[in-house]
Amino acid sequence: MRFDLFHTRVDAHVRKAQQYLQEANVARLEHHVAAEHHSALASMYAERVAWLERELSESVMRFDLPLRGVASTSPGSLKRTVEPPMTLPRALQNEL
């Protein structure tokens, strides 16, 4: 019987690499499914925006109402401003 304390165990490394490969494939699949879901939601909301804009413009034209507080859906108006994250000291200052 040989004691191989300082020799590499190839079979263990191969098993671990196979485990990492399987985990990576599962994560890739999960992210792909999530991306399809978000794409479907984006399409649904685009249709909803178009429908609401049509309804609103028909109502405005029918009743001759001014458009107040209606956001444009031009690409420039869809940009959001990013607020800095609230840190604990800043959160505590807001409480006082």
C-alpha cells in the first residue's frame, strides 16, 4: 500500500471541475429564463403604454382637455436618475 499524501488526486479534481461545470450550466439556464421573462414583461408594458396613450389621446380629443402631467415616451424621457445609496449615517440623520 502506497501513501500518496503529496501527489495530486486527478479524479478528485475532475469531479470538482465537473461539478463547477454543472453549476455554471444551471446558472446560465436560470439567467436565460429570467432574461426571457423580463423581455416578455418589457413587451407587455410597451403594449400597455401604447394602449394607454391611445386611450388618453382619444379622451383628450373628445373632451378637449389639456394634457397636464403626462410624460412623453420619447427615449430621452425614459432615462432615470440614479440616486446615491443611503448609507447608515445618512439614514440616521434623516431620522433625527
